[in-house]
Amino acid sequence: MSSSSPTRQPQTFGLPWPDLNHGLLYNDVVRASDSELTLIEFYSSKYKNSAPLQGWLQRIRNGQITVDGEVVRDPSTILRLPWREPDAPYLLEVLYEDDDMIALNKPSGLQVLPGGLFQQRTVLTQLLWQATNKISPLSCQEPHPVPVHRLGRGTSGILLCAKTKHAKTQLAAYFADGTSNIGDDSNTSMEARAVRKISKIYRALVTGILCEDKVIVKQPIGVVRYPGVAKGLYVASPTGWIQSGRPHQIRIHLSYIGHPLLGDPLYVLGGQPKCLDSDFVDESFADDGGFLRPTKPVPGDCGYNLHAHQVILSHPSSNEVIKVTAPLPAILRTQQETEELTC
């Protein structure tokens, strides 16, 4: 039996986003082998994932790499690169919470972890701010809750976060075990599914009408080069992987079977992106700290309706079966569900 009680009353938390984030902080010591490099050579080679060469040039030209207002090549230069991040929601509803974990209802449009333009406006930042507000000045700094899986920025619904190292390890293992034997009709796979520690149910709005009540999609997912996505874009691919748990899997598989998410700006029929050319607008860095603004759709673009509606899992400490439900957005409710809510 669990020693802690789940949250019973609906709760929300969140702070309004400041106009500018805190920027990125770099504290570097230039090694002897790098001492003859120029500032642009040093940073564009060392921090390729932070910004491309042209982005770093813009940062330098904008005076963003400075000490006392002067561009420097000092071995211990500290960089502060604030910029105005795109608008994002900030309120997070607590669906369940105990000493080990917290389940949040993530709104569409909010990124889970830092990446690209969103370095501050993320779920992770709100968790850190919430934990900081709860800590007494006299108490020791404790680790804040961290997400144990991801939801796409445009996806809403249940996001599980661990509050302890043990819970993080257990929940991560649940997700790893639960995504390794999907779509296999063998007896081994049936036994694996019977003992799975976590199950997720999504609700989505798709194009067309699904005639079958049950569809199993076995199409592998692989990676292709794509403008604006440094590590490549996941797409339906005969040379990819069959395992579940691939990024954007629901979007890809639904589009593969002819029912892409309604409003999905990226994936179309066949589980492919709308286009694969690599054209960029050279001056598309804007005020975003040196990141490219691709002219083509990217995975983080919103516009579709996909909601992580329900999660059933074994509690990471007590093994008690926990069921968490995130209320459906109005657009994803059936007529009967809407009528039941208004009664």
C-alpha cells in the first residue's frame, strides 16, 4: 500500500513567461590547441548544435558575446544570449501527485525540454520554478521533478515526471519495456503485453473515416535529412525500425495508413513530410539568438489535435495500479461526452 496520498482536488501551477529568457550561459577555457582560433572559429565548431556558423556571426555582430560591452577572445569568456522566445502557454494542471511522481496535463504549444528556440519556455523550466518556490531557504536544495518521457510540442495531455531517482529509473524502464514488443502477434509478445507496467491511450482528430475498430500498423520508422532538424526527421521508411516509441510515431503511422492528423503541418499521406528540399531564407535568424528559422514545416509546429488522454501504470514504489486521466479538449469529445459534461 502506498504511504502517500494522490492529489484529490484539481490544481494548476505556472508563472507568466518573461519577455526575454535568461539566455544561454557558456563558461569556456580555451586550450592551448585552440589559442590561435578566432572567436567565430572557436564557437561555431564547439557549439554546432547551439547555432550554425551564420548564427554565431550574427551573435557576434549583435554584441552578444561581450565582457564589459567589448567583444573579447579571453580564455574564460562568459556568454549571455537572451532573446524573445515564441509565445507558449505556461499553466500546468496537476492530475496526480505523490512523493514519487507527478502527472501533469501539458497544454498544446508547450515544449517539454529545451531545444531550438525554446530554451526557457518549457515544462522543465516550470517544474524548476515550482520546486524553487516550495523550498525553504533553510532547507537543502533538492532535485526538482523531471519528465521521464516526451510529448510533442503540439500534443496535449498526460506527462509523467519523476520526483526521485528511484522513480525516474523505474518509470523510464516502464516506457522502455512497454515499447519493445508492439504489433507482434507471437505468444511471446502477448505474454510481454500482459505484464506491461504502463499503457497509454491517445485521442486524435484525423482526416477521413476509419472503417475498422482496430488497426495494427507495423510500418518501420527511419530518419532522413531534413532542413531545420539537426538530427534528421523521422518518417515511414522500409529501412527503419519497427519498434514502438519512435518520435512522432502516432502522426507518422496515421498518415501512413491514409489518415493523417487533421491540421498536421508536416506529415502527409504515406508517413512522409510535405517536402524534402533544403531551401532556407538566409536572413531568417530574426531575433531568436542565432537559430535558423526554416521556411518548411518542422516537427514542433502545431495545428493538429493529439491528446494523451489516459495512462495506467504500476506505481514505481508500491506497484499499486494507478490510473490517470487528462480531460479531453472540447474538439476531441464525442457528442455524448459533451452532453454528459453539460448535464
